[in-house]
Amino acid sequence: MGKAVDFVVVFDEGVRKRHYHETEKGKVMYFAVQLEVKVGGQWKAVVRYDCSHRVSHIDKYDKKGNRTKIPLDLSFETALTFGDWDINENWLKYKEEFVKGVQHE
């Protein structure tokens, strides 16, 4: 059985990052780092880095829940580190784009 790390970081009123990853023998087996914004009393995903389907990728969402998937040619360890850094650095920009309804390519 591996080790799981699970925590939430609050950036601002109604803006948070959820971080989850599992390691086995020091190797990342699964991860998800997600920026969420509270809209109408519900938490909505804005940007998520994860490795579902065994491939690291980014999912970007609009307010309607439409998803744009961007594959990453990165190891799980690198994608986890990058995703955590990207959300920490750019959460305000992502939040503003989400609220304004900016579409992602």
C-alpha cells in the first residue's frame, strides 16, 4: 500500500486548490491538482492537472462545465510538480478567465 497526500489550499474567498497524490516506493502512481471557484454556492473545477487514463494532462473548464483536454508529455512526478506550481502562480488569472467566460483552445 502506498502513501496518500491530500490537502486544500485557500487562495481567496471562494477560490481553492485541492491537491491529491499517491506514491508507492517514492514513485507517483496517481495525482490530481485542481483549482476550484465557488459559483452560486457550488465549487466548480476551473483547471485540473491529473493522470486519469494513465496519461498526464490538463483539463480546463468553462462555467457551463465544458472541458478542454490538453495532453502533457510529462512523467507523473513532473506533471504533479508543474501543475501545483502553475496553479499557485496563476490562480488569479485562471479565476478571472473562468468568471469572464474566456474560452480555452
